[in-house]
Amino acid sequence: MGEAARKPTRPDERKAFLVDLARSEGFDVARVVRPDAISDRPKNALQAFVAKGYHATMDWMEETAERRGHPRSLWPDVRSILILGMNYGPDSDPLEILERRSNASISVYARHRDYHDVIKGRLKTIAGRFAARTGAEVKVFVDTAPVMEKPLAEKAGVGWQGKHTNLVSRDFGSWLFLGSIFTAVDLPPDEPASDSCGSCRACLDICPTNAFPAPYQLDARRCISYLTIEHKGPIPFEFREAMGNRIYGCDDCLAVCPWNKFANTAREAKLQARADLNAPRLADLAVLDDPAFRKLFSGSPIKRIGRDRFVRNVLIACGNSGDPDLVPPCEALLDDASPEVRGAAVWALSRLVSSDRLQRLADRVETDTSVIAEWRHATGRLSPPH
């Protein structure tokens, strides 16, 4: 019987049809959860996260904290939620690049097309076909909506939130993108997953900036992913050396998880790493102007942070590289139009050249507030150059 001829009517038939649609669109896991399944524990943890200021400048987390724990606040008619996961596992150990200090480390999730675009398009296709076949109302969400996808995924049995607060899967380790389809029909829920971290604390111990005050707690103000992506302005001095060559995100706590031994390389072609983003040379990235930046990162999530913030990160990595060949591009950026970039160039050069040479460069540094702070930190001077 053809697809158009048979209309699933029983809840189990509708669920099976929806899961089959998800599989056909490249999702590796699809499981159902009730909208009221989130327990008080993740809700309370989110409230504590915000109360302690761990959300840093991400004000939207405070603004949406109450709604996040209640899916019906997004859509009162929702009866069931399909949580979908798409594997984006890398083909090599993301920690290996950290030893190649003249090359940049980019988080695995950002080495290919923006997953929001990839996943949201697939979710809409699935939802549209499900609605057409069953008459059910549906809505789709990726992680830009105030949905607690990780707690829902745990209750759906996709995985559990590990001590690093990220989702861990027995089948895919740390490498799953999540999306959700809300529907107004009842579907049989799946069994929840149990926490299988045990006594392991590898993810906590590897963090370069000690961003985990305790297991299952993250202080974003200390997290390299936050600092390189969300944080605007100069990066606090105390974290720069620990950043190493990480210029966009950080995978340390994900990559070290023992459950990754079961992970596979992403099978979705659009989520396989671009060769030019696996270990790009810092020297090539430091010279990007705005048009070149936009061209290189077209279709990439990296484009969102803009050229100035990106080059700021690259300069921190240059300063940590110990590579004298990076001095010329750093010197050139002392004349950049952005004070954020100029300030990072001062810091990078303070790590790469002698104090005498740094003094000779002083007159090129403008006396705006941010650059003065960089200069004082670099040289110990109490007054700006000039």
C-alpha cells in the first residue's frame, strides 16, 4: 500500500511513522517524551545557574529561564515531543590539534555548515510530511528556542546530562546535535536514560580554565567556548594563556569522555569537517579583513561572531604560539581599525617579542581605553605610550 493510501491512526502507528521519517532524513536517534516530563532538578539547576551569574552576559538565559522548564509555555497544545539527534562525530581526536600551536583549533561543531540550517530544514520536512499524513498539528525547534532539550533528551532516553552539563549518549558519545518536533497528538513515550558517569571526572579535570565549580555545574564566565564566541570586548587576562590555540569554542570536556569509544564519524555529508577548517594556519587567519572573513566562513556558525571578535581570538592564539613567524601579522594589526583587535595585538606581541622591541612599537598604539589597558598589562607601565 502506498504512503498516500495508508493513514496511521493509532498512537503507536503514528509514532512509528514519525520515527521512520526522522531516520529517512538522516537523524540517528528519535525518541518521544511527554512535555511535562522535565523534573524539578534541571529547572532548579537552571535557576541556580542564573542566580550565581554563571550565565555571564547571556541575558536571554535569565529572561527565558522560567519558560524553559515548561514546554507548554511555548505551545499550550503540545501533547508529545519527538527529540531527534544527529551525529556529528569527528574523524580524529580533537585534542591532537592543541599541540600544534601555530595552527588553530576550531570546535568540531563549527568545522562544517551551520547545523541550525541543516537540522531545521530536515525538521520542517519531517513535520510537514507527518502533518500531511496524519492531520496532526506540529511545530519544530532547534536550540535557538527556549527549550530545555538536554533534560528532555534525557527523559526520552537519548542520553544523559554528564558532569560537564552536556548530553552523553551510549551510542554516540558526546557528538549529537539535538532538535525537537512538538505535536498536538499523543504518542507513546520512551523510557528515560540513567546517568552513567559513575565516579569518572575526566571532563572536569581536563578543563583548562576550571570552568566547573562542581560536577553538573558550569560557570560560563570561565568557559573557553563562551569566551571565544559570546564574550564581547577584551578577553580577561587570566584566561588567555589557558586558551592556547583555541580560537572558536573548546571540545576538551567532550573529547575526553570515555563514552566516545562508541562514537562514529558523522555520516551526514554536510556535517563532515571542511578540510580548510581542520587545522588552519594562524598566519592565514590573522590577515583576514572583513570581506575575506565573510567569504571564508559563509554558511558557517563562525560568521556570527564577526571578523573583529574572531581576529581577537586568533591574536590570543598567536601570543600563545611561541612562533616568531607570527610577529609580522601581529605587528600589522597594531594599526587595525578595531580597538579590540589592536589591544589583542599588543598582548600577542608582548608574548612574542623582547621588551625592548615592544617599547619601540609603543608609538603605534593609540590611546583608547581598551588598548591602554592592554599596554599597561603588557609592559607594567602606569601611563599609556606617547
